[in-house]
Amino acid sequence: ICRYKWDETGLPRFSSIMISKPSKPVPNVFIGAGMVFARSQFIVDCPFDHYLTFLFSGEELLMSVCLFTKGWNIYNPDVLPVWHYYTRN
């Protein structure tokens, strides 16, 4: 996840792009909720907001900000162990 655009509600919509094939994990500023690997301490440090139980669009941005402010580093992997298609024919 390395690019975004603002949607009609004022929230960023994230997407990905292959810039080049990295040889090691690449530092990033955003997480992708579909593929998060971390020590379980991250959920203690940054639990989901219990006031936002129905939040779907925006949870990755909130989690990314929380992780950053708690001192966590975010990386993109250098291999793609999992993926899914967001569009359908």
C-alpha cells in the first residue's frame, strides 16, 4: 500500500503499485488490514476503537497512525505470500 486518493467522504482510499522488486522488506507508513504480521503486542498497544464498531473504511489509517505514535515500524514485504482481487468482471 503506497498510494491513495481522497474519496467523496474525505477519507483516503489506499491502493498498491509495484515500483520495483525489492530485495528486502521496505519501510512504509500504511498497513493493509488484509495482511498484518506482527507480535501480538501490537493489538495491546493499538486496540480497535470500541466506539467505531462498524468502521470499515478508515480502520487501516487509524491503525497506521496509532502504530506510528506508539513507536512501531511498518514494512512492506519483499514477497507476496497472500493476496486477493478487489475487482470483479
